[in-house]
Amino acid sequence: MTDVVDSDELLRRIQRARACAREELRTWRRKSEDLTRTDPDAAREAHVRGLAYEAVLGVLDEIVTPGHRTEPS
């Protein structure tokens, strides 16, 4: 990874990462909800993974729009 990128490309990459993190967060939240009744241990694992993506999303949001964190849907 020795590519040099300009600020616009860096911003595009961060925005793609935000979109990916947001989608992963939704996926893990959905899995956690689906597994709650049938497999509590797997539901907990899915919840923890969701929390990790929520943290990543928060950091990326803060980079792009300092002080204006968006709530994942």
C-alpha cells in the first residue's frame, strides 16, 4: 500500500467504509434479535459484534462530520 491519494479520494474511501459499517451494524442487530429466543449465546455474540461496528461507525462519523454523529438505522 504505497499509493498516494488526494483528500477527495480519502474522503470517498471513508464514506464507503461508513456505509459498510452501517450495513454490518444493521445485519448484526437483526441477527441478534432473530437469535434471542432460539440461541441466547449466539444472540449475545451478534450483539457484541454489532457494538463493535457501532464503535467503528462512530469514529468514521466523527472524522467526516466532527460533532455531528448520525444514528444508525
